[in-house]
Amino acid sequence: MNVSIGSTSISVTGDSTHGDATRMTKKDAVSRAARYLSNHGYEVSTTTVKGIDLIAKDKANGILALVAVQTLKGKSFPLQPFSHTKTRLNRFHSLAAGATAYLTRHHYKGLLRFDSVMVRDDGALDHSYRRTFRIGA
């Protein structure tokens, strides 16, 4: 396995378990991301709110994470999953709109974070997040 770090991405080669088989579906990616988060100390649930794929609460510190799961075709993970391309920026705006709807509906007060889990076709994933916000008093 070779890892190279560029200014906007991390590239991993020689790590494919599926070769050039089939593209991972969004449902498979969400399922894989949920297992990953659950194994790393989060209580995970799905939601029907548009723009949000998973709701995860960190058991250690109580931070609520609204998670966007993104599938990737290539071998590299972008260092900033919500910027640099129109598609990623639109994904962030969709997540923000979903967050507004979710927080309003549930009257949530506490710590909140926007997370991204990017899943490659070969099953490798990257979990990244932005700073934590305090919602309400």
C-alpha cells in the first residue's frame, strides 16, 4: 500500500480489495459508515430528513453529529469534503438545510457537529468533521 499526501487530497494505492468491480451504492456506504461510527463510540440512527444520512451521538462527550455519507469513485480522499467542487459545496448546503429542519423539529439544545464519512468503492472510508457548535442556551 502506498500513501501520498497532496495539498488537497490523500491518495492510497495498492489497497483495493475489490479491484475494479462494482460501484458501491449509497445504501451500502451508509450502512458501512453506521457500522464504523458505532464501532468508534457513537450511538447511530438513520433519519428521513433530506440532506442528513445519519444521526450519531458521541457517547464519550455527548456531541450530536449530523452525518453526510459520500461515495467516491477514485482512490483519494479530499482533505476538505465540503469544498473545492460545486458538488461537495452543494452537499454541505443540503446538510445545513437538513440540520435546520432537524434541529427545529426536535428542539435540540446542546453540542452539534457536522460530520462527513466518505466511502470509496473498495470499502475504505474517511471520517472528518468540522468544529463543534453550541445550539440553544
